[in-house]
Amino acid sequence: MGSNSAILSKLKPQYFWDVDISRLHVSSGNRLIIERVFTLGDLDDMNLVIHFYGKDQVVKILSNLPYIDPKSLNFIAKLFNKPIEEFRCHQQKQSKPQHWSS
């Protein structure tokens, strides 16, 4: 991993609209950074995060997130060639009963 400011200065600040980016640290905030970039970011930012944290770390964090919107989840699964069923958010979704309108 590089320096704290190296990656954060290259990412769009709108990904972190609700946090003080000057207090965000790349090691303790890795989950937030990865989640925001992969749900709100573009391919350049995703590649930057993968290069910074490493593919294994990124996949591990994304796989354990409790929620990823369906469109982002599908993209992430295809990008990393990982079955959608191996993501925690998909497993939780499947375990909750669906409520249908009559």
C-alpha cells in the first residue's frame, strides 16, 4: 500500500460526501473506500483501488459487504469472475422472505 494521501487525492471527493476525508485513513477506512468506489465510481477509480489494495483484499471486502445494489453486484461478480452466490449480500437477500402484494 502507498501513502494515505496518494490514493485519496486521486479519488473523487463526492464518493465521501458524508465523511471528513482528511480524517479518513486508507487502512482503517479500507472497507468504506472500496465500497464507495465500487458502488459509485468509474472504471478508472476501481482500477486505482485494485492496484492500491490488491485484488485479493478488494474481493474479500466486497464479498463480505452486507449490501451491494443488484446492478453493482452483478458488475463486481463479472469483473472478478466470482459467482454471485459467494457474496454475503446475495446470501442474505436469499434468506429473507419476499413479501408480495396481492
